[in-house]
Amino acid sequence: MDIVLTLFTMAGGLGFFLFGMNLMGTNLKKAAGAKLEGVLERVSSTPLKGAALGTVTTAAMQSSSATTVMVVGFVNSGLMTLTQAMGVVAGANLGTTVTAWLLSLAGIGGGSSLLSLLKPSSFAPLVVFAGALFYVFSSRGRRKDLAAILLGFGTLLVGMTTMSDATRPFAESQAFLDVLTVFSNPFLGVLIGAALTAVIQSSSATIGILQALSLTGAVPFGTAIPLIIGMDIGACVPVLLSGIGATADGRRTTVFYLYFNLFTGAAFMIPFYIINIFRPFAFLSAAASPVGIAAFNTLLKAAALVIVLLLLPLFRRLLTLTVREKEADRRTDVAALLDERFLNLPEIALEQCRKGVNIMRELTRDSIVRAIALRTAYSADGARAIEEAEDKVDECEDKLGSYLVRLSSFNLSEKESREAGALLHTIGDFERISDHALNLSEAAREIREKKVTFSPDAEKELVTVSQAILEILNVTCDAFAYNDTVMAAEVEPLEQVIDLICDTLKNRHVERLQRGVCGINQGFVFNDIISNYSRISDHCSNIAVTLIRSGAGSFDPHEYLGRIKKENAGDFRASFENYKKIYYDTL
């Protein structure tokens, strides 16, 4: 019954440990993750820099698996090369050893009251209390994140203390000592360590368990060393799973994480145990301590990091040979940008969405340019290109819309939430503009098939309004591409001029119909073209308004338009008059 109670107590301690680690890691990521991710993406230009950044990032997020999964997302979306990623992953393995050093505080002994205060059993309850107090009474934001980090750290230490206390009876258990004897077999120890970590999915947690067991004084280094090596290998399982569906280089990044740990284990164990056969190492029978376990783990990974960085070209060649590229790996569409791994990294996810919208933007602009040209120079190839582009734009809208909706369900900041909403509005407008390109293409086909010709006045009017449409589209697309609100402010005055032109042209065409200058066929097609032009300019206005207002938290275009005409009456009127002079007055 005592053994059962001890196991239950250990399980409870492990639960506290895992929960605390998750809470601390998640909130560390929230507090500093966005900056670290941005640095990781931009500054990992060389393997050495990547290794340093991987070490720092993992030390902050308390998980080499989390860092590696994030890096797989970067590689998968083309933000990072495989060589850069390999450096970061190698550094991540070293960064994860920080947790073991924190947990080694449990091994502090001695009669000094000052040293006793450093033991988790002494200060962990106070840390939990302080973290809980600040968490309850802090408003949401950075302070609450910091309070959650403190609470997670305290809970982790309470879990470690609970496990340590629960393991003390094992020192007097012959059954436990017999099990440790089995683990002293190096190969079996590696397998057991790997299996345990694969189940728990955290090498920090399993090393924490080993450190807790070492406090019994019954775990020799001969048993601890193979277990540590196996635990590092077992940590590769969640990373390998994250590579499912990734590009070739993304999968190579996950496999490199496995190769790194396999190489580390083999490079140490093979020569170490061969030498041990001829000249046995006395320390293998000595009792391991939490500090000794943390030190071995760090030294092993630091040495492996240096060796792997020197052999990086060979590892890259091995990865290229063992992980082959597939046809799907050559994707350059929006789907390649919207990696599932970025949903927990809103800043990067939104940046990827912006890139996806820019793909839509260019497809849409090209389609409108083609469609306007088809009216006077129709070609089946041109019409087919517009249809294909429309299908791609529809697909982009579907993928981006679904991704942004999913992203919005995560814990976004107010700014990130506004940006996600703005992008959702924008993709809808670009998709509708693409629809109008298809409508204009069909109008051009009708002109060709029915041999429709316009009067000289109607032809001149169509040329002028087409030029205005191309200008408003170019200004809108460039404003979005460069996030230029000054340029976006030029859209609305031009949209007002285009509305004035379209209303005037419809009235003039009615007069021509009444005079018999134009027939009914010309009338239908002319009005169809003008109506599509009017709607295109409306959607350009929507995009510009959304771009300007996204930083202010409002997406009400009517409110914005009414205000801008009042507050910026002089500038708005000047732009309006300038565009009116260029397009309307020349009709």
C-alpha cells in the first residue's frame, strides 16, 4: 500500500511539474516570444549565430521541441534556409539544459541556513503564493503574463519537491535497486529513457524525474548517463510528428533534430564504453546528484554542438540523401505560407497572411489589366488566363479566410485582432474585384461575338474611365503592399471622381440611345462595363479605408468617410479637383 501511495504522490508531483513547465513556457513565450521569434527569423544568418539564438530562445521558452517546431514552420514557409535552421536546432539542444540547472537546486544540502533558503522546498511555496497573488490582482497584459511565469515556476518547483519527497522510500527498496541494476545496461538504459520521454514528450520533465530519483542516493552515474542520452533521443518524437505535411526542407529540419541527438549519443557512448571495458571508470558506480546530472547533460550537448557545427555540410548532405523532395514540396502558393505551426505565433502568422493577400493583390491587378485590354484586343488565351486567375483568387480567399478565422480564436492582442479583421475585410474586396475582371472579360467576349462597335464619343469615354480605373487600382494595390496610409488617402477622392464619371457616362449613353446614335446591344454592354468599373472603384475605396482605419480599431467606412471629408476638407477637395481635372473635365 505504501508503494502505491508513493507512486500516486510521484504522479501528482509530475502533474504539478508538467503543468508548471507548460504555464511558465507559454507565458514566457507570450512575454518575449514575439521579439525572440522576430530575431530568430531575421538574425540567424550563419550557423553560429543561429546556434546562439537557438540556445537563448530555448532557454526562454523552456522547450527545445517548441523552438524546433517553430523553426520547422519558418523553413516550411521559406522564411529560413535549412542551413540556418540546422544551427538554431543545434543551439536549441543546449538551451534546454537550463531547466535541469534550475531543478538541481533541489540537491543543495548542508547546515547553512542561507543555502537551505535556496532549496525549492524552502522558497517554492512563497513563489507560488506571490505568483498567484499577482495573477489574481493584475490586469491583463504584460504584468499578468509575468505573474503567470512566476506562478508556473513555483508550481514546477512544488512538483519537483513533491517527486523528490516521494522517492525517498525507494532508497530502502530492494525492488527499486534491482530495477536500477537493469537500467545500468547502457543500451537498455537508452531505450528506456527514449521511451519514457516519447510518452511524456518533454526531456526536461524526464530529466527532472531522474534528478528527483537521484536524491535517494541510489542512482549511480552508470545508470543515469544512458538514461539521459535516451531522454534526449525520445524528445525527437513530437518534433518528428510536426514534420508531417511539411516541405522537404521542413522535414529535413525535424530529421536533423533526430540525427543530432543520435550522433550525440553514439559519439559519446561508443568510445566511452569501449574505453570502460579496458579501463573502467570509477565514477560510474558513484551516486549521481541533481547537479551532476545537469552538468553531464550540459557538457554533452555543448561538446556535440561544437562538433556538429564543424560537420554541418556533411549533415546537410546526409539530410538531402535521406529525405527526398516530393512534387508537393515545390508549392509557391498561399497554402505554403499558412503553416499550422504559426497559429500559436500570431505576429508571424499575420505576416504570412499579409504575404498571401499580396499574392491575391497581384493576381487581381493583372486580371483587371488583362480584362480592360480584352475589350479592344480580345484573345481566348487572355480570357482563359483571367478565369484561371479568378480560380486562384477564390482559392486564396478560402484558405486565407479559414486561416484568419482560426487565428482569431487564439489569444490575440487587441492590435493583432484588429489586423486579422482588417485582412479578412481586404481579401473579400480583392476577391470581388477579381470577379469584376471576369465580368469584364465576358463583356469583351460579347463585344467580339456580336461585333459590337461604339460611337467615337462612347469609345473616348470608355478609354478615359478605363485609365481612371487602372490608376485607382494601382494606387490601392501599392498602398496595401507598402502599408502606406498617405497613398491610401488618395483613393477616396479618385473614387468620388469615378462615381461622377460613371453617372455622367450612363446619362450620356441614354441620350445617345434616344437619338439613335447607339443601338440596344451597345447600350447593354456599355452599361455593363460602366457598372463593373463603378463597383471596382468601390472595392478599392473599401480596401483603402480598411488600411487607414485598421490602426484605430474601427472598420465602419461610412463613419470614416464622413469624418475625413469634414476634418480634411481642404486636402480631400484638392485631390478631388485634381483627379476631376485629369479625367472628368477631359470627357
